Amino acid sequence: MSQTGTYILLLHLPADTSLTFPHLGKFTLPAGFYAYVGSAFGPGGLPAAFKRHLTPPASPHTPIDHLQQVAALEEIWFAAGEENRQHVWADLLLAVPGGMNLIEGFGTDDCDCDSHLVYFDVRPDMEDFAVGVRYRFPAETIARAYSKGAAGG
């Protein structure tokens, strides 16, 4: 069985961009960094989710697919586990200095969260987020699976 868990994509949008998201509408997104919280509990688990986001589909279907057409993937953070932490992680991201919810309902088709996408005008310190996860879930290990600037990634 593949490893399951929760993950964050940190994306960089270099310039203000107008984008239409299915079922959400048209938005003018400010340049900056966007952190998307996802979960991987389906076939293939985390490895399949990472592969999918590292090579986004040519024909986007989901809101994050559309965002990845214009924003570059900078980092992927994750914690393996059997519990979906998407909702708590979205709240913890909003607690990172500068975090804002710009698109109500982004990535929340299957829950009651406000959004699974958090905007930052400057690159967030993801270690601040990791500290929040460790405090809330001491037994969990959060790690970076991908960094654009790292060798091999």
C-alpha cells in the first residue's frame, strides 16, 4: 500500500494574473506565494500526488491544476499518516505571519473549510508552519519532499 498523508504545495506567482477557476469564478490574483493544502488518501497515495503536481496536466480540471498553469511549484511539504490533516493545516497556514485567504471555497469540495489556499505577499517561512504542526501533533514528522532550488528537485 502506498504511503498516505497530507501535503502542501508552495507556489510562486511572479505577476498579478486574472484566472478563472471552475465553480469559483474569475479572480485577479496578486503576485506572491500561494500555499495549497491537499491530501493523498486515494490510489497511489503521496507518491502519486507528488508526481501529479510536479508535472501538472496539460488540460486542467481542478482549481489547483488551473493555478499551476501560471504559478511555479517551489516546494512540497508533507506528513505521512492515516488521518487527513488538511483542515487543521489550512488553519495553521493562516496563522503564519502574512497568511490570507483570498479565494473562498478553493479546494474545499469535500469539506466545510473556508479555503485550502493561503496567500502570502512574500515567501512564507515554512518552518513557522512546521513548528505549528509539531506543536499540535507531536508524534507527526513533517518534511520537505521537493524544493525547486535543491539538487534533483
